Amino acid sequence: MSDLLDSLKKTVGQEVVFHAPEEMGKPSIRQYALAVGDFNPLYLDTEFAKTRGLRDVMAPPTLVCDTWQYIDSDIDDKGGLVGRGLAGESNGLRAGNEYEFFQPVYPDDVITAHWKVKDVYESEGRSGSLVFQVLEANFYNQRGELLARNTETMFYRAGE
């Protein structure tokens, strides 16, 4: 396991920044809301959203954290994004996420995402030794306002 741990420890402090090629857009917001089965009119009905103090429909909060639409990239043969830019293993599994939301994401927002590897550590699990990699993603709009933060933990097993 030490080769995997050593390899991933080298990623601590690495950071990449992605700038979306276009606005979030109402179709993306509507499609995500429907995909997750959340029919809240704040996501689908501009007039309703305005009656609740919003300037337009807003995105379901996790859309900005759960999609990669802010990356102008292709998908590789394993379903990963080409050019994600953070070194590490491609066979990691998501161990969990902690989300913080600061303000709504609107259709005209152009997202910039800052991803950084915060920590790597080893722990014993029921099936043996696991290596964890903690990544923090901060999402900003075109005005530089912090929209959301996603702290994502990935785990890896030796030989997979």
C-alpha cells in the first residue's frame, strides 16, 4: 500500500481551476431538477421564484457540485473527464461529500471551480488498508462570489 499512499501524498496541495465555457442555463437547471426528481417550482418557474425574492429560477443546490458542466472536456474510456487536472489514481471511489451553500446559482451564472487536494491519509477498514484523498472544491460566479463548497473524500484500495 505504501506505493499508492506515497503517490497520492504527492498530490497534497495541488490545485486546478476550471472556467465554464458558458452560462449555467435554464435547460441545465431544469434537466438536473427533473433528473433528481425535485419538482420545486423555485427551479422550474421564473414567476414563482420571483415571488420568493429570487431574480430568476435557481439551480438545485447540489447541481454545481455534482456536475462537471463547467469543464470543457471529453470523457475517457472509463467514464472520467479528460483533463480534470488533479494527479491521483483513476480508480478511486467516493467515500463522502460535505456541502456548504452560500447563495443561489442562477441561469446566467458562469462558474469557476477551484479544486485542491487538502489531505491524504491511510486507515484500516474491514477489508484491509485504505488510502483516502480529501479534495475541496470552491465554486464562484462571474462576479467572484462564493456559491458553494464541496469537500469530497475519495478512497482507494491497493491493486485495484
